[in-house]
Amino acid sequence: MICGKADSDFFCSPRRKVTMEDLGENTTVLSTLRSLNNFISQRVEGGSGLDVSTCAPGSLQMQYQQSMQLEERAEQIRSKSYLIQVEREKMQMELSHKRARVELERAANTSARNYEREVDRNQELLARIRQLQEREAEAEEKMQEQLERHKLCKQSLDAASQQLREKEDGLATASETINVLKGRVSELQWSLMDQEVQVKRLESEKQELKEQLELQLRKCQEVNQKIQELQASQEARTDQEQKIKGDEGDQRAAHRGAGGTSEEAGPPGEDAGNSG
């Protein structure tokens, strides 16, 4: 019997050992059967050779008896080989049964281990489910708080939107006012430019008037200087005239005292006036 790797593993397993006696008997039967087959084949070949050659009539009976003995022995060997085959099949069935039982035990152990693993996994899953439920409750609570905050934010947003619309309306009004003011500013800028031109013109005129005033002042100073000079000369002349008049009075008094006439004193006075 040829066994594969699974059979070798089966025989090598501690729980699947076959006794050495069974193996020895099987080996003996197989060797005997192999020897018998060789002997029969040799006898058949020898018998065929004898038939071809000269065969004695007395040896036919012996050959017949030998052939009958060989057939009996062959029948015994076939019966024994059948029994061996049956025994092999029985052993294979027992081995298969043992193997199936071992495989069943192994599968049972594996199933037990898997069951234990599944129990552990179920415990872990239950723990995780509880954690997830707690997280879900927390998330639900947070979501409610978030919804409340969202509602408050929406209300604040609505109020801010209303304020924004009001501010936009105010900004629109302010924009119109700014546009009007820009127009007025533009007009004022043009007016200011005109005033600046007028101021520049006035400054130019002022500069001209200033130059004219300075010229008139210089002229006035010159006139005043001339007037002062004339006044000084007039005062000098007046002083001279008074001095001359005083001298004339003295001369007249002297002439009077000497008995001279006024006609004689006239010409000198006229000369003095002419000299003055």
C-alpha cells in the first residue's frame, strides 16, 4: 500500500501509530505473494519449453499434479491476498475513521478556539457598542447644543442682516450726499481756482502798487527833502531879512539922529532887499 504525505503524517502522529506486528505480517504476505508470482511465471515458461521439446508420457501425470498443486497454492495465495486486501481496506477504514475522528477533534478544538475568540470579539464588540452608544448620546447632546447655537446664530445673523440693510440704506443715502458734496466740492474747487487766479492777479497788482507806492514814497521823500531844504533856505532867508531889517532900523535911527532924510536912506534899503 502506497501512502501519500497525509498518510505519512497520519502514521507519524502519536495518536495514529500502527503496531509493528501488523506491519511485519503485511510485509511477509507481500513478499510471499511476490515469490509465488515469480515461481508461477518461471514454471509456466519451463512448462512451455517442455511442451515444445520432447515430453515423456510418464511426466504428464507429474506435471498435471504439480499444476494442480500450483493452482491450489495459487488459490490459497489469492484467498490470502484477498484477505490481506480486505484487512488493508479494514485498516484503511480504521485509519480513515481515526483520521476523521482526529480531524473532528481538531475541528472541534479549532471551533472551540474560534468560539472563544468570537466570544472575546463579541465582548469587545459589546464594549465598543456601549462606547459608541455613549458617544452617540454625547454626540446627540452636542448636536442639540449645536442646534441651539445655530438657532441663536441664525437670529443674530438675521438681526445683523437687518442692521446691515439699514446701514446699506444709510450708506446709499450717504453716498448720494457724498455725490452732492463732491459736486459742491468740485464747484468750490473751481471757485477756489478762480479765487486763486484773482488772488494772484491781486498780488500782482499789489506788487505793482507797492512798487508804485515805494516810488511815490521815494518821490515824497525827495519832495520832503526839497521842502525841508526850501524851509531851511526860507528860514535862513527870513533870518537874513530880519537881520537886514534890524540893520536898516539901526541905520535909520542913526540917520535920524544925524539929521538925515528918509529919502537918502531909501536907496540903501532897496539895495539890501535886492541883495536878499
